[in-house]
Amino acid sequence: MTGLLYLGGGAFVIAFAIAVASATTRRRYGAVVLLGVVLTAAWFALSLLTAGTDPNHKDCGDCEYIWGRWWWPPLPVAVLGLNLGGWLVGATGGWFARRVRRST
């Protein structure tokens, strides 16, 4: 269950709720989508900046020394990609739900 939240489920629910509450126009829908992209970029930067920097002491069995830090970029990219996908699906679903509710 926790894996579902980390791999896009939580992003889906949050984006859906934000879109239902605020995506009244295409511009606001775009703002919700842009918020997801900004959050994804911020989490990527945070994961990069919190990785260890000492080139002589490796404390991770799967990590590599990339961009001056010990980390493994494919993992955060995959997790963030799934969350961004969940965000986009949630925002789009919320926008459509709001449009359907408004038209009836």
C-alpha cells in the first residue's frame, strides 16, 4: 500500500483534489500541471543535494559517483517519473470532473 503512494498514487490524489478545487480554466489547469513539474524538479534537486560527496567513502552498495556525489540517478528519475505521471493523470481527471460537474 505504501508503494502505491510513493509510485504515483499520492501525487494522483493530491493533483485531482487541487484540480477539482481550482482548475476552472485551461490556464489554471496549466498552472496545476506546472506545479507538478516544479515539484518534480525540486525533489530531484533535493535528492542530488542530499547525496554524499566524499569521493573516498562509498556508503551505498548500488551507488555510483556521479556529478560529484554518491547516488544512483535512475532510481529517483524512475520514482519521480511515475509521480509526475500520476500528477498529470490526477490533474487531468480533476479538470474533466470539474468540467462535467459544471456542465450538468
